[in-house]
Amino acid sequence: MAQVLIRELRPETLQALKRRARKRNRSLQQEMKRVLEAAAATELAGAEEIADRTYKRLQRRGLPQQDSGELQAEDRLR
């Protein structure tokens, strides 16, 4: 598993994370890991939402889209 070093973190930020970890009965490392994972998941969820809206908009305009995985599989069979 990867490791990350964060330099020059403001002392107030560190104290806030420590308080947050204590409230949740977690170590600072566990809390920071959860915060980072939640931030990454939120970003991914936003991207999926945008992709879904784009797909639906193209469908309404009569521009059907194919699954790229299906296209790749077909290409491999050639």
C-alpha cells in the first residue's frame, strides 16, 4: 500500500484532524486515510454523475453511445 508524506501542514489543520480522530476513536493515521478516501470517492462520484448526464443528453438527441468495453471486445475478435 502507498505511503504519503504531507509537508508544511498548518498546525491548526493538524489539531483539527487530531480532535476529529479522537471524537471517532481513531488514530490520526486512520482519520486522515478516511478523509482522503472520502474526498477521492466524492470526486469519482461527481465524474460518474457527469458521464450519466452526458450519456442521457446524447440519447435524447438520437446519438446512441456504445459501451467502450464492448467495442474493445469486438475489436479483439477481429
